[in-house]
Amino acid sequence: MDAVKKSLISLHFTIVLLGGTALFSRLVPLSASDITLMRSIFACIALFGFLTLSKQTIRLASKKDYMVAIGLGILMALHWVSYFAAMQFASISVGMIALFTFPVITVLIEPFFEKTRLVWQDMVSAVTVIVGVYLIVPETSLENDITLGVVIGIASALLYAFRNLLHRKHFKHYSGAKAMAWQTLVIAVLLLPIGSTEISAAPISAWLMLLLLGTVFTALPHALIAASLRHLRAKTFSLIACMQPFYGVVLAVLLLGEQPTWGTLLGGLLITSASVYETLNTHKIHRQAAKEHAKQC
């Protein structure tokens, strides 16, 4: 089997693992912040261990990069907490779909970070996402747990979009494993003071689940992503990453017995389709910009 095929299989496996993180919102009997705290601690240990074993430098290049890492870690902490909270209030299916509004949100806020402009197709994508969200939401009242879960999920998507844009602008010169190692360290330090006593009282099964979440479902995917990108284009990675809500929903159905409604599935199809379109369009725009820059040089 050639390197490209191996990388594709590895990448799909990676996205399945990332989609599987959603299951732990139901499998671990702790609050979203406690799950995030322990996830970050175990992931941090595993990622720094991976960097050491692979003989990569652990230190960042400048004081500015340490400040950026702190900012990204804060955004990631808020994103992870709201990510698990969304699924605890609603369901894994609804929470995953709400989160994947982030590619379209990214396009809408990107002009504030980079020299890009919105086109009419972006507005169509935004409307498509709004329709998809409307199909998922059972009623407009926040007293409904599913509606509240959708709102929290979209807030998580907004945080993730901001984090990704800042990462791309200021931190992309580091590998995924190294970038996440420092961000998980910030998350752990940030959440440690507010960790509840329920963590120490959790059963051994919960601790094993948290260990699994932090290592196999968090640290391992970020190490595999770096290896996959050696043989695959960024566009391929982004498109396969759009499969994450699909894998997450399938795992929730098979392992937890969730039964998403037809409205949820249709809304998810619309949101995912808009995400795929924006992913393709973004890479097209960047490729055209690179060609124009090459001509000017």
C-alpha cells in the first residue's frame, strides 16, 4: 500500500477518533468543565511525552508565541467546555451538528482577520446553515434542553472559529502536536482551580474513560494529523474533517442507542453541505491568491 492510501486511511481513523470524543459527554458522569480539565491533563502529558520521544523541541520560539499559546488555550478551554455542555443538554447528534456550523461562521468573520471579502455564495451558505439550525431546534424557548444545547453548540462553534483563525494567523508554524501540547497545558492550568471534588470521587471506570479521552481520542489524533499531512493536501484533510459530525452521529446511534429525528438529520445534512462547500471555496480562493502572488513576484 502506498503512502497516500495509508495516510487517507489514517486520516479517516483520526476523524473517527475526534468524532468519538462526543461520546464521553454521556459516558463520563462529570460536568463539562471537569471532563475538559481531565481531558487536558491526560492529553498534555501524552503530547509532551510524544514530543520528547520524537526528539522535537518543546520550547516555543519567542515570548510572543507564549502569549499566543495562552490566548489560544483560553479559547480552546471555553470551546471544549461548551462542546461537552451542548451534548449534555441536548444529544450528541444535535451537539455535533451545531458545532459544525463553524466553517461557515469562520467565513463570515474571516474578513475581520484577513484581507478577504464576502461573496453572495457565502450568504447562501449562511442562510442554509440558519435553515439547518431551524430544523434542529424544537422550539425557540431556552427552557427546552435541546434548544439550549443548540445555542451552546453554536457558541462553541464561534469560539472554535476564532481560535482557528488566530491559530492560522499567529501559530501555524508549529506542528499540530506541539501547538495542542501547549494549549492543553494552558487549559489544565486554567481549569485546575475550579475542578470539583466530584473528580476524586468518580469511579475507576470514569477515570479510565477520561484517560482514554485524553490519550487515544485527543493526543493520538493530533499526532496522526501531522503524519497524514506529509502525504495529503490540506484541502483533502479539510474535506475529510467535515465527516466528523457524520462519524459522531453514527457512533452515538450504534454505541449509545441515540435516535436522531428526521429534522435533525435533514438539518445536519444542510449544515454539513454548507461546510463542505465553504471548505472547497476557501481552498479555491487561497489557490487563486497564491497564483496572483506568484505572478507579481
